[in-house]
Amino acid sequence: MPAKVLVVEDNPDVMFVLLSAVDSQRCEFVGVEEGTSVVQTARTERPDLIIIDIMLPGMNGLEICREIRRDKGLANIKILGISGHVSARDIDPGMFDDFLEKPFEVSVLVQRMAKLLGWTAPQAMTAPHEQVLPDQDEDQPVDLTWHSRPKPKKRSK
């Protein structure tokens, strides 16, 4: 059974990179763009890992992590914090299971995911030029509900 990963990020470009990295590891995923629905989504979906930005609209990542850690039903979920505004030395060591400062290499993100999920090694990653996601009309919202790994599309030349 594939791992479930909840990705929480308000920047669409960073969200795309994070979801692509999670998808490259054959995980199921859901993306949330603001903080207020994260705890309820975690309660409903029971992810194995949460990747969460610190600076979020609604409720920041630190508040969300405190609430998750206090909830006996969620406290064991692994949490990987990410931020471009807060450094690892400024974070309470018990808050996150791991922390990455932006910018970061996708390969480092994938290695940290693998470690937190208890894998011996990450899956081989598809080269970025081979990753093709479904066409998305810019005016249409991106569907960020739970997904299994989609069938890859062939890129037309």
C-alpha cells in the first residue's frame, strides 16, 4: 500500500514541485493551500507524512504542528517542516521530525521523505524533462484531492 502524504503549501509553484516529488515516489497525496483545514484533513485522511510550510494563510505551520502533536490520534504522524523565512535553529526541536530551509534540492526532499517514511532508499526519480503532468487550464483550479499515481502522458513533439 502506498504511503499517503499531506502537502501544505500556499505558493502554487512550490506546491507543484512538492507534489511532483511526492508523486515521483509513488505516494498518494493531497495538497492543502491554507492552514485552517489541515488538522481536519489529517484527522480524516490519516496521512503517513505531512510536508508543511511554516508561513501559511489562516493558521501558520507552527500552530498546526502544535495542534497535531497535542492530538493523541495524530501525534505519531511524521512532519517535515519547510520554510524560506524561518531557519532550523529557530524551531523547537520537538516540533518537526525534520526540517528543510528553502530553497532546497528536490533530491534532498525525497531523501528526507524516504527517511521519515522508513524506506531504505527513495524510488528512482524521473528526470524533470520526462515528468509530464496533465494539461491544466490556468483559469481552472487545480484538483488537490487524494490521488494515486496517475498514468504518465506521452509528450508530443
